Amino acid sequence: MAVKMRLQRHGSKKRPFYFIVVADARAPRDGKFIQKIGTYNPLTVPATIQLDRQKALEWLHKGAQPTDTVRRILSFKGVLYLKHLLRGVKLGLFDDATAMTKFQAWHSEHEASIARRNEEHRKTQRARKAYTPVVKKVESKHEEASEGTAEA
């Protein structure tokens, strides 16, 4: 049985909300699934992702194949990097403590970059709201001519 990690769509029309699930590859997109491992909401800025990192890692070790979008989500959340580090531990390149130290360093750097990006986004949003175009009323020659005839 081929197992896939994929998105299961919920939400109303033009308002998508996704569950990240592990399902049989033959099952329909919104059909039966084996386990729910997280959620993904693309409508928020930035997109909201809730993911059980440990369950995702277990399913990857069991051989579940993520779809392209889920692979990007797993990469963003650091699951694929953690799998890579644990593979190094298994091969004897370094020990488990070193792998966790590397992952924690990556995770803190990643969270800082996300925070910087969010702050930049908030600044641009504030700048857009604060911007008010200056509109001057320009009197045309036609209006001046009509005013002149009305006074006479």
C-alpha cells in the first residue's frame, strides 16, 4: 500500500483551509485518511501552519511520500532537515546531541528570519494605510470663463 502525505481541502468556496493528512494514495483527496498531522491556512498573512513535527517525522521514516506542497511545508517547518540530521546520526557521522544542537541553531535562526519578514510586512502595511494622496482641486479655464459671465 502506497502512503502519501497530502493536503485535504476544507472550507467554503474561495475560502480554502487544509488538513495535512497521511492517506492511502488510492483514496480520494477529501476521503478516508490514516492520520491527521496538521493544518494549513493559506488565507492568513503569513500563512498559518500547525504541524506535529514528531508524527510527520515518523511517517517519513516509515516511507510516506509527501506531495510537492506538503514537502515545501515540511521543509519550511524543518522536518526534512531533522530527517537529514538523523540520517547522519544513523550513518555515524555525528552523535544525537550534535544533531539536536544543529537543529536548534537552525530553528532559532529560521524563527528570527520569519519574525524579521513579518515585521517588514507590518511596516509596509502601516505605510500603505498612512499614505493619503494629496488631491488639489484644479480650476479649469472653462470654469473661470463661466464664473466671469455669471458676474456680468
